[in-house]
Amino acid sequence: MVYEIQGIPISDLAEKYGTPLYIYDGQEISNIFLELKSNITKHLEVFFSLKSNPNISVYNLLKSLGAKAEVSSLTELKTVLMANTDPENIIFLGPGKSEEEITSCIDHSIYAIVCESFQELELINKIASIRKKRARVAIRVNPTFSIKGSRLAMGGKPRQFGIDEEIVFQNLALLKSYENVDIIGIQVYMGTRILDENVICQNTINILKLAVRFSEQTGLALQFVDIGGGLGVPYFSNEEDLNIQKLGEQLSPIINDFKDSFPNTKLAMEVGRYLVAKSGMFVSKVNYIKKSREENFIITDGGTNCHMAAVGIGSFVKRNFPMKNLTNLDEADIDTYNVTGPLCTPNDVVGKNVELSKVQRGDLIGILQSGAYGPSASPGLFLSHGFPAEVLIHSGKHYLVRRRDNSEDIIGKQILVNEKIFHLV
Ligand SMILES: *Cc1c(COP(=O)(O)O)cnc(C)c1O
């Protein structure tokens, strides 16, 4: 017996595509997206944050289900355009937008640029004027309020993101003074990995109040309010799933009431991790097993260079992602292992004291819940291993959606200077 996804043995995929390997279960992505949509009022539009998984085919699946796109770099923008996204369904966000990125947003007439500073606003205005177009802009506000319950809080703190609420309200005239910019509303992002429905609802209430105050004081019609998101998934044994039904029951009336008062306002939520994390499995192969001072070490062909997030996100205590021996499924036959990768650093440990069914050389190890912040958030060039392959499974079929980096991909970008220059002195 080996572990299967949609009836496909992982060992077949490992053989065909090699390891280390990321596998995304398209059925799981669909289920999660459709469950979210069916529980939350249709008045709240879901934008997929490509940051969490920038693979074009993963995005394309979400787009086919009705997701819109939140992008944060020129390449992410090109990704969603290449997948034929209607520019009306794209927003661009991020504290460090380049002139090239802003120009591209304006040229493609995307729905909104989420602006994070007055300097940026000035630049957007200037570029819009040069391109002889108007730019639609939502102001990212760093609010005075914050609420406990996010693993990485953004609100109420000094941050490089957005414009502080106080500064926004002190500069309303300035905000409105840019001739080539239409300010269409606000965006607030309170933090990530929220696992409490009440926190999301309370954040939303606060953000909507802030949006109304913004509209009243600027006199601008509220066309767009983006409530951020931050929906979490549990990684560790002490954490529990968000209850999406409960979230829907509590959040929908808040949104619907607002929509009654502001029927022309588009309401958006940004969701990354929640949509893709559970669908992903990172698969590596055990190259060696050894004992050191009474501890078992398994050395796999892919560690933190492929899956940095497994080291422990935002926590000081090392906790493990759920892991499985995919080759030996006998749960009565257990031992404890440190799971490491091929890097020459003691930090290349993806799991400490993990209980796994007895491991042999050649076994496949799966790290679950790995569909978000995987390869793209890992130091893939460390030891020049390059990035792993990625496979999407859909309707019982598997598709390579990113080929593995080879040596040429890595060395080919380097430039060998002529040896003579070292002998010039
Ligand atoms: C990272 C980020 C997201 C996505 O966060 P998740 O926790 O993956 O859903 C959404 N909006 C902003 C502004 C972000 O920085």
C-alpha cells in the first residue's frame, strides 16, 4: 500500500516527475473555494492572493471557479494576464511598487491599484498623466484599531504597509488633489492566519465603519472596500479549523447590511493561504537514515530549500507540519525521526521528533498542508539545488505545472569572466 491522491499512487508521480516534488490536489482546491463561496454572501467577492501560490495553473483553476486576482509584482500581474484574466478582476497591492509596475497597471486598466503611501500616490498620478489615462486607486489604510487573534498582526502598529489612519484623515484635501487619480475606496489588511470567526467579523465591522467615515469626510463615493482577509488554516495540533459555516452566518449579514446602505459599493476579500494550503503536499525521498547520539535522522532530497515554511512560521517554538511516511502506511509500526534535507547547515530540519511509520532508505515522505507559501517562499538556490517540480491533479489526471530546475537553469544565468582578469596585477 502506498499513499494515493485521487486514486493516483504518489510513488507513480515520484517516479515520473522525480523528487522533491510539490503535488496540488485540484479537487481539494475546488472544494474549499466552493465551500467558502457557498457560505459567504455573494456580495463579498473573493480575490485570490497569488503571493500564497503563484503557479499559473493553480491560479487558472481558481479563476475557472470564479476567483478574482490580487497581485503584488509585475510577474504576478503578467501571470494573471497570461491566464486571460479580465483586468476588471485584478487588483495590485504592495508597499514597493516600481514605476514599471504602476505603468503596467495603468496601461492594462486593472480594477484598482491599492496605494500604500502619498509618494506612491504622487507617482501614480504622474504616470497616469504621462499615459494620458486615469488611475483607479484604493487607499490602503493602516488603522488605529487592532484585534488579537492574528498570528501576524498588521493593524495599529508602525508598519511599512499602507498609510496610517491618522495621516489619511489629516490629509484629505491632499488625497483628493491628484488630477489623474480616482480614489475609489479603501483597503485594510489586518494580518494573516486568523482562526477565529469572531476576529474576522470584528475586523470587518471596524473596516466598514472606517470606510464610511472615509467616504463622509472626503465626500467621495465609496465604490470599493477591500476588507483584507487573513483566513487561516491549522498547521499544528493545538490549532483548529475555521468554521466556515459559522463565519458565513456571522459575516454575511454584516456585508449584506452594508450593501443595503451602499448598493454601489463593491466589497472584496483577499484570500491566499486558506484556498490552497490544504491541497498541497511536499514529497521528498529518503536518501539516508542514521542515528546520532540516540536520535534518528532521515536525510531527504528536499528540505528547507524547497519548504522553508515547514521550519515554523512566526513561532519561536519549533512545531511540526503534519508529516507521513507515504511508502509505509502501517500506523502500528512507528518510530521517531528528525526529518532533514540535503543542505550543509544544521538549520535544514523540516521536522523535529516526528512520529512516522518506520522509515527505510528510498521511502517517500509527505509534508501535508503545503500548498501555500511553498517553493516561492523558500531559498531554492541554496546549494544550487534549484526549485522542485510542481504537479496539479485534476479529475484523476496529473499535470506537470512547473518543471524542476536543472543545472542549466542555475548556471546558465551566471557569467563566467575571463580568467585573464584575475592575473592583471
Ligand atoms: C499576504 C497577504 C494576503 C494573503 O494572505 P493569506 O494569509 O495567505 O490569505 C492578502 N492581502 C495582503 C495585503 C497580504 O499581504
